[in-house]
Amino acid sequence: MPYTRVRLNAFGGPENLDLETVADLPEPGPGEVRVRVLVTSAAFTDVMIRKGMYPDVKDKPPFTPGYDMVGVVDAPGPDAGRFQPGERVADLTTIGAYAEYICLPEERLIPVPESVSEIDALGLILSAVTAYQMLYRVAKAQAGQSLLIHGAGGAVGTAMLQLARDAGITAFGTDIAAKHDLIRGLGATPIEADTSEKALRAVIGEGVDFSFDPLGGESLSRSLHALKPGGMLVAFGFQNVVLGRGGSIPMDFVKLKLWDWLPNGHATAFYSIGAMRRQHPDWFREDLVALFGMLAEGRIAPVVAEVLPLADVRQAHERVEAGGVAGKLVIRVSEQ
């Protein structure tokens, strides 16, 4: 039976993403299940992978991208017995989810509660787990504290603002003016994306307890200086480097290490969801299950910009790279 998947032909721009038809379905190996993918997404991590700039991906083109997915178990492989055909599951795949079918180790898969839609579930896997782990596993934030996050109107940013509101944490968020109403609606104070250090401090006052920075480059210094004494800077991306706006990924790591070592009264950390899952695999499962519970209780609700068909994967990547997407850009691969 033939199926469709996206093929990245070479590292570079969205034009290197093509749809291809594969003659036969993939066969699950021992301990694996074949999953029919319902939804995946276009995230900035996918852009980094497409450009060959994501440290965790060593594969060379051609391959199929796709960092997260919700799907339906289609067929178990030998020695796989945790799931039955028809059950919905979620995974952080890193690559491979831009396909109608994918084979995955069953031990990695997390059941999706019946009460949760596949689109809401997808909004939690990468974006909300990232925000949750940075806030609680890394920063160990508590009620009454304060935070600043750049890119606050994006998928991770909107998740972080909701978690902050739920926890009683004061939040400030930078982004383009078109997303300020969204940021304000999530209980945070919006700030223009390119605000200077001086203008930023005029808004946040004495400083924040935590700065979360996906931009890297020169933005890291701005985020560090936004902290109050004893505060923590958590970097979680290199958008400026990827978009050609200056900076260097190795130098960003050096700066973070140096600032953490210097007696400047601040702590720094770099967060990677892939590294965190490798080091603490149980945490990913626990945190996603906790987020499913918060969703069911109405405490959080993923912000979805739009749902596009798999055939529009190039357009999806172009929009994410342009920075105008508010919340999560979902790609529909197949129907329930």
C-alpha cells in the first residue's frame, strides 16, 4: 500500500521540501509499532533541522523531517504489546513525522486521553513541555516570582505565559506588535520585540527572576541585564544565528558558561528538550501527562494559529521562519 511523506532533499530553504509517494508501508521491527500520523507541526526546531543547524540531528538528506506527532496505532511489530490498533499516541520524534506512517519504539509512545483532541495534544508535546520543563525543572519557579520571555506570542511563548498565569507568576513578553493583544490576553505585559536594554528595564522595573531567551546572539546580554540579583537566564534556541542576524552557536554556549561562572549574582542554563529527555526520560512522560491534566481542567489551552495540509509544508516553513505565526502552526497529515 502506498503512502505519502515529505522528503528533505538537501539542507537549505523550504524549496528543498518535496512530497513523495512511497510504494510500501514501513514495517515495524521488534518492539516497534507502526503509527498512522494524524497531525504534526512546523516549529522553529524544524526550520533549524531543515537548514542543517540543529545539533541533535546528525542525519544527512535525504530524510523526512517532523519533530512531534499525534497518531493512531496501525500495527504492532514483533514483541510489541503495549498498544492496540486504533489507540492514539503522542511522541517527540525529532525527525520523521512529516509522513502518513512512521514506525516508532512503543516504549517512547505516550497515550493521548480520549477527552483531548489531537490538535490540542500536539500543542503540548514540544511547545508546552518545553515551557513546563524550563519553568519547573530548570528555573524551579514559584508563585510570586516574575519572568521575561522573548518570542512570547509563539508556540512556546504562549504556553509559558499560560503556565505563569496558572502559577501566579508575573510575566513580561517581547514580540512583534501584531501579537501584543494575544500576549495581553494571556495575562502578560507585552513589549516590542526589538526593545533596547534601557527601554526594557523601564517596563520591568527592578528586573525579573527569570529570563527565557530563544534568540541567542546579542539578545542574551539583554536578557541577562533584565534579571534582578540572583536571577537566572535560560537560553533555549539560536534564532538570530539561524536567521542570519548575527551571533554564533559555539560563542553563545561559551558566554552562558562564562556568565554562570563569574561572580555576577546570576545563574545561566541552556535548555534542550531532546537532551532533557535523554537524561531524564521519565520526566518527559510525567510532564506531558501533567499537562494533559491541566488541559482537561481548563487551566491551559494551546494557542493554534492554523491547521494546514501536509501538501502546504513549504508554506508552513516559510511562515514560521518569517516570525509572524501566533501560537502553534499545525500540519494535518491524515484524518481520524
